[in-house]
Amino acid sequence: MDVALAKAWLDAAADAIAAQADQLTTLDAAIGDSDHGVNMNRGFGAVRTALAGAAPDGVGAVFTLAGSTLVSKVGGAAGPLYGSALRALGKSLPEGPEVDAAAFGAGLRAGLEALRKLGGAAPGDKTIVDAYLPAVDAYDAALREHAGDGDGGLGAAARAAAQAAAEGMRATVPLQARKGRASYLGERSIGHQDPGATSTWLIFQALADTAAP
């Protein structure tokens, strides 16, 4: 993972979220505040702009800037959650213009822990965590299997993470929400796909699309 790939990933995530903003809003209208698509689109658009006007000297600096931008530009829960995850990812990485796939994977897990600490969510609560946790677990498992690949296993790990995030996203449908705005609905939250888990899948799919085209 180098600076160019880090920026390309976030740019692809911004494209994916923009393309699915209406769908994210529809999902959020069923169990939330109807603003997830708008907020995520605004936030990742701001990330794109911030990165276009900056010259980060390291991979970690890319993600730290992106995270800080999300925290400052996005309302609701999404900005602090995704922003904290990206900042933790950035701060966990070694300095330099390139990091290996193992360090990047450790950074993704650091992002997950920051997100969980802030939001207090556990697996099965019908949140971002239900897509993010299986994604990083699948990333680590695939990396162990493909560490000898030419890219150090990054492509295979990214593909596995995206697939696991998609499965985790779909698995939120039968769950009853126990965190966030959706939890107020109780049993009425059952049968709806979580919008945060959906955004998380979009972001991991964007990683797979850029790291393993």
C-alpha cells in the first residue's frame, strides 16, 4: 500500500458512496434519520477535495487527513465513527510512503477498535461492526494464505475482506438493532438492512476494486 493507492482507494470509496447515496438514504429512512446517504456523500466528497489539495508524505498521513476531514464535515454518527476509524488506521501505520499488507491489516483492525470504543457496538448489534469485523478477520486469514504473492497478499486479502463485508451486511437484515437510532424501533428494526453496514461494504469493495482490479 503506497500513497497513490491509499488515495485511489478513498477516491473509489467516494465514487461508490455517491453512486449509492440514494439507496443509503432509503435504507436509513426505514430505521434511522434518513440522512446517512447525504452525510456519507458529503463527507467522502470532502475527503476527495482535501486529498486533491494535499501532498501527504506517507500512507498514514493520507488516512489521518481523511479521518479528520470526516469528523469535521459529517453530521450525525457517521462522521465521528468513520473518521475515528480512518484516523486510527493512519496513526497506527509506520512512517513512510509505503507500508506492507500486514501493517495495513493491523491498521484496519486499529480502526475497528477505535470505532467500537467510540460507538460501543458489538457483533450482532446491527451496526457498522457487523460488516467491519468480519472484513478484517477475512483480510487477516487471506493474508496468511497469500503472503507470498507478488503484492504481499494485499489483493487477495482485500477481495476476501470485501466478500466478508458483503456477507456481514446481508446478515444484518434479520437482526434487531441494539445500538443507535435504529434501536429505538425495537422489533420493528428486524427485516431491514443496516445502512452503516452497507456503507462499510461499499468502502471495502472499493478497496478490493483498487488493490485487486
